Amino acid sequence: MTTTTALLILLLAVLTALLGGALFHLVLTRPRLATPLTVAMGGMALLATLTFGVVSR
């Protein structure tokens, strides 16, 4: 694993933790947004995974 790949993994992990915390806070304060935000987060996770796969290949 190269340094660039390791840094990308670390960056994605930190971003996922921050976005997960933000999603948790929003769901607690505005429950009606739970479904759209969860779907959006799933889409972003899929996009990040695909991007990482293309970059690391």
C-alpha cells in the first residue's frame, strides 16, 4: 500500500465519522429527514467506494 492510498483511506474514514455524527445529530433534531439523509449517505458511501476502487487500481 502506498502512502497516497493510506492517506486516502484515512481521509475517507475521518470524513465518514464526521458525516455519521452529523447524520446522527440531524436525525435526533429533525426525525422527518432521517430517510432522505440516510439514502444520501448511502449514495455518498457508494460513490466514495467506487472512486477509491478506481484510484487504487
